[in-house]
Amino acid sequence: MSYQKYSLLALCLWALATPNLVASQTLMTSPVTVAPAASQEAKGLNDWLRRMHEVSKNRAYIGTYVVSSGGQMQSAKIWYVCEGGQQTERVETLTGAPRSTFRHNDKIVTFIPEQKLVRHEKRDTFGAFPEIVQSSDHRISDYYRLKLEGSERIAGVEADIALLVPKDTMRFGYRVWTEQKKGLVVKLQTLDVDGQVLEQAAFSELLMDAPVKSDKLLQMMAKVDGYRVEQPALVKTTASAEGWQLPASVAGFKPMSCYKRPALAGAIAAEASGVQDAMQWVFSDGLASVSLFVQPYDRQRHGKESAMSMGATHTLTRQIGNYWLTAMGEVPMTTLKQFAVSLERKK
């Protein structure tokens, strides 16, 4: 299981604590006129998202969480601290291959003891809830509605339960448990179009306001003696510059970023899908995300077109002329298919 899937809840928490750095450049639009009822609904959803966004500022916690996906169960321990707006985190796997991952803001350092390898990365967005947008266009509320479902005790704390219901079949729903006093996410479920649980991540143990110090985590993050250091280069680009376009947009999904991943720079995506030497074009509807990986077609390596799923993550491959597309995302397969048939080379 890839680290991105493996640390679903941690990535959700990172994202909720991180301001939307690209909203002013790529997502903000002119305010739209909405009916009073729709405006009130949007305000309620935006206020709820904003509360979660604020919770991780100047907070520290230690917890053990469990991820259930595709019939598999994995667990990890997390140390998190935010001091003066600087986020630092450590995630240590408790099942499967040993792995320690540290994050300082957008810098990721992963230690793989079995290979005596340290991998450095820099990433803009993460897995679940990659971009919580607080914009005046109510874009998220155009595609999701908020429904409160009572409360429940999770990992020793009382939590409120909220359901994010999709308004169409192009995206999944989410059930989110947030600690009542501060709003910290303590459990997260991804739901299919019928409301069935596809994936779940939850804390089994949680110590809030824990004695976690950023400088101690940063010292551990820098100890690479005896390890081979790999630093894959991500080259920022645009799909247009690489010769690609998406003439027919997919409802609610906006382009977020685009990178070239040179050979040996597959990192997390390559572990999951074998994608290397590819352009990665990322889209988001504010909660769900889709990545389109495009690389030169290799008959020996790519084989037949396919579609597969693992928990909430769906993957679709398709040949487009002399290129090979791998579409991945926590969205229904029909959504990936719409991306796949719409993507085309510029003429």
C-alpha cells in the first residue's frame, strides 16, 4: 500500500491545516448570485470547513490511527505540532514494511530502512481533502451538502458527526467525526454513491495538546547518515506547454497543478501505479482529487488498457496515440472515464 493511501487520515489533517496557496491564482472567481436558501447552505458548509481549517493552528497531538481500505487494515503512529504557523509531523508505520515519514510544511522526507534509502520530496497537495477552499463563489457547496448526524465517542473524545453528501454521481461522499471542543478530525469515512463505506481512517488512541516539539522532529528528519539520499526532481509546468488539453471539463473539477516527473522521480505515485517519466496534471473539486499521468507509450511496459479499484481509489489506463494515460483518484470510475475520454493532444 502506498504511503499516500496508507496515511489517509494524517493527510486529511495536514490539508485541513494548510491554507489554500493557489486559490487566488487558479480557483477564485467572481462572486455568483445565489438564492437565499442556497446561500445559507453554502455558508453553513463553509463555516464548518473553516472551523476544521483553523483547528490545527498552534496545536500538538500524538495518536495511533488505523486505515481500512480494500479489505486491508494498516496502522501508524503520528506526532504533529504547529508552532507559529510552521507545521511539523512524523508518521511511523506500525504494520507492513518499516517506514518513517517526516513533514515540515511542504517538505517530505521518507526513511525506508530496508533499502537504507531516504527520499526527499516537495508536494503542494495531499490525498483526501487536498484543497479546502474558502472562497466567495461557494464552489464546494455547489457539489456537496452538509448534514449533521449527532455525536459519538472516538479515541476517548466526544465527536460530532457530519455527512458531506454529493449532489451528483461524479464524486464520493464523506462522513467526518470532529472533536467537539476544537473540531479536530478524529475519524473519516469515504462513501460510495450508495452510501456504503469504501474506506475508513480513524484514531484508536489520541493525546491532544501533547508535548511534541518541532525542533526535536526536525533533528530526526535531518539524520540521514548511513542512508542513500534520493531527491526526485519535480518540474513545474502546464498541460498546455506539454501539448495537452481538456476541452470538455468535468463538472466541479478545476486544474490545481501540473508537474513533469522525470525518470526515477515516480516517488509515491510510481509505487502505486508504475508511473514514471510522466506529466502529472492534478484536478480537484475542493474535496476530491484526480491525477492524470501521461507518459510515452511503451508496448513492453504498458500492456492492455485496464480499470481497477482499491478501496476508494480508482485507476484507469488508456492509450492515446503514442502516449499512455494513467488516471487515478478517489472518485467513481465514471468520473475517471470522463477525464480519460476528454483528454487530448493539442492540434
